[in-house]
Amino acid sequence: MPWQRLKLQQRMWRLILQGLYPAALEEYLCGILNSDSAPPAILDLGCGGGAWAMDMALAFPHAQVTGFDLFPNPVIAPPHNCRFVQGNALECNLDDLHLRGQFDFVHCRSVLWHQKDPNQMVAVIASCLKLGGLALIIDGSESNRIYDRDRNLLSPDENMQVQPSDSTYSRYANWIKTYSRVARGHSLSYDYVELLRQSRKFSGINFQEILCPMNWEGENILNGLEIGDIMYENLHKIFPATKHAIMSTGVSAQSFEDSKQKLYKEMEALKIYLWKSAWRQNLNAYIPEPEPGALKNLKPGQGLQDWPQNPSFGHWWNSPEEE
């Protein structure tokens, strides 16, 4: 398991979100986790190396935090209020592991995109939440859209050429498209927000899309330089790990290495943004409606609430069912 890469990603997400979770959730989440009733329970579903789970355990010492992952966790001495459980969330018995309906807050990051059928993981998230609990799903956008520095969409370069800085194509976009198809066994695209709506298990669904710079600081993005450096370093760790999957399509080892070098050169030449997304949902919980007419005048690119502390990243949006 690539623990160092996961640790790097934890640092990246803390910079992007300005904390362990979006600041927009602070009041609502603290209301759940600071209740005078039984100690609140937090689940990190797909916890990887356990960094987020342990950080939350330290931030909320009165809460009980559980990290759940397919692979055994390497942490030897987690905080006293943090435990790790190994298993396959799609196959295990949630009742036997005391996970069903047990959690006030479920966090699931960089998991849905890897699922052949994200509906199954959405069902698991809903099953683990208490009534009125909060779920936070953070992932790359379903299509992993890539934009140039002027925020124009870049198309996958299926001819596998190194693109100049003014190109409308991207090798990186093509690699994401190819790997997604190979890893998931199909090229279907999912609208995650629509999946949550169709599950009929959530209410108050909100989402936000975030522009993350790659190998540059971006424009007016807080901590953009470090985020860009981490995104680029993360690419250098992820791309070699996809070699086996890409070669399974008939690509030779030499062709893969050639493509890798061209991809790295493109990333050095282009200044791009990568879309990442965050959703927050409540299981059958009430979220106050906006003022009457607040949604009527929204234009594309506008949202209900500016992203606190770093508005250049994006906005929270209510899902269509809230309009």
C-alpha cells in the first residue's frame, strides 16, 4: 500500500479545504460532534493510512473515531479514541462489525471514483449513518475535467503527443480517461450528485467543485504554490503505479515509458487546473432553505455560499432538488 503517497494526499486536501473538512460545515458539524448526549461517532470509510481519522480523533478527543479500509492499517499506536477495522465495505456484514447506523459523521475521500458501481458505496455510506447524521464525500470529479490556465476545457489527446502551452488537448486528460476505463472495466460516467438523489436516502444534498492547480500556483489561490507542487509530485507517484493496468490494454512497456516521459514534459509546459469535488449530505436531516427567490437569479458559475477563506476555489451549490 503506498502509504507515503496517501500521507502526501492528506496534506494536499488539508491545504485545499483549509482544514480537516470544509469550513462551510464548521457550525453544523460541531453541533453534531459537541452534543451533550453519548460520545459522537465518526467513520472514515476508505481511510488508507489513517491520517485523517487520527487527526479527527485528536481534534475531537471526546469522539470515537473508526477508520475502515480494505487493507490493514500500519498505525501502531493510534490515539486512545481511534480504532481501525479492516474489511471489504461492499462484502462485509455491517452489523457484525458494528458499523450499521452507528455514526454521526461519515467521511469518504477518493473512493467513489475507483468503484465500478458507485451506487454500492453510496448505499454503504447511508447504512453507516445515524438518522440525521452528516456524510462528506470528497473525490475527483467524475470526468476529472482538466482546464488550461484560462479555464478552457482541455480534451483528451488520443494521438499521444506532447502538447504546446496553447493546445486545447492534453495527454494527461487522455491518461485519466484510459486508466478510468481499464480500472473500472467500463467507460460509463456517473453524476455523483444524481446518484445520491436517486438513492432516496439523503436530503440536503450540496456540492462544490474546486479548481486545483497542477505544477504552478494558480491564480489567487491560497497556498496555491504548495498545492500545485503536491499535485505534481502526486502525479509522479500515481502514473507509474498504473503501468500494469495500462499495459493490460496491449501497450508495451517501452510505449508506456515513452508516454510517461511525454506526460511529464507536458505537465512542465502546461499550466492547468484539475477539477475536484466535494459533497455534503444529511441522512433525512433538515437543512434550512435559502431565502425565497435566492436560487431564481443564479447564473452559471454562481453558488449559494462563497467558499470561506478561499473563494477562488468555488462555491457550495444546492442540488437541483433544492431549487
